[in-house]
Amino acid sequence: MMSAGELESGNAGEPAKLIRQRYREAADIIKKGKMCCLFINDLDAGAGRLGGTTQYTVNNQMVNATLMNIADNPTNVQLP
């Protein structure tokens, strides 16, 4: 489990990299025959909400793109 607060970073790309790393760790556990899932707690609260509108930053866009890529290609998650 990870918190959406872990996805806050001043460095572009760091939150997306963290998601990929955690996903790969979960995949390694599954390859060993154990059950595992990646749960991001309070993602809706930590995804750049500011007042009544959503603030789209580079990191928010990269997090969304990373999650969509994992959903579309779950067996091909690349780490830089």
C-alpha cells in the first residue's frame, strides 16, 4: 500500500517512477506464487485538487499516464 502523499514531488517524473517501482515489486511477489496488489490510498485527494478545480501539473499527468499504461500493458512495465 502506498499513500497519495508519497506522489508529491518537486521533481518531474519521480511520482510516476515510484508507481512503476512499486508495481514491479508487486509483480515480483506474484511471480513467487503469492498474492499481491498495489493500493494507492487517497489517490483522489492527492491528485492535485485545488479548490473546486483540478490543477494539472506535469507530475499529475505523468501519474495518470503511468496508471493507464500499466492498465493497458500490465506485463510490460519499464523502469528507467
